[in-house]
Amino acid sequence: MTITANESIVMNRIARHEMNPNNGEVPESHRDVLTYCWVEDFHPTWPAAQVKGVIGSLSKKGLVLVCDGEEENTIEFTPAGFDAWAANWG
């Protein structure tokens, strides 16, 4: 599966987000990547619509899951998403 440059950037920002269980440290498994889906944190200079498009693409590829929460949405890596991220950034 091909991961685009934009997808790699967003995946790395998700993986190292400070609200993950490991507080922004390098994740060791997909279970370490579960954070709020705050798109402005995943690329501070891109428009929100662009980041959402990248997240949608990652979701269609089965690399992330976006879950609706009562107050905030969350995003997490699937096992395949973690493996794809680790192959590029880990």
C-alpha cells in the first residue's frame, strides 16, 4: 500500500500527539496511539479541510479509526496503520 507524503506527515503528528497514552513519546504499538481528533494539531499550516481529507484517505485505507465521542472525536491507529507508520517513521 502506498502512503503519500501528506499521509506520512499527518500520521507522524497523530503518532506523536501529546494527548496519546504515552504523552507524545514514540509509540511502541497501535495501542499507544489514541488521541483527540483535533485536526489543527495534525498540521498547523494546512486548512482544516485538507487535514480532514488526509484523515479520510487514511481511514479508507484502514490505517486509522475515527470514533465519534459525546464531547470530542478520537482517532487511533489500526494495527496496519501502526505498521505503516513504523515502516516510515518508527
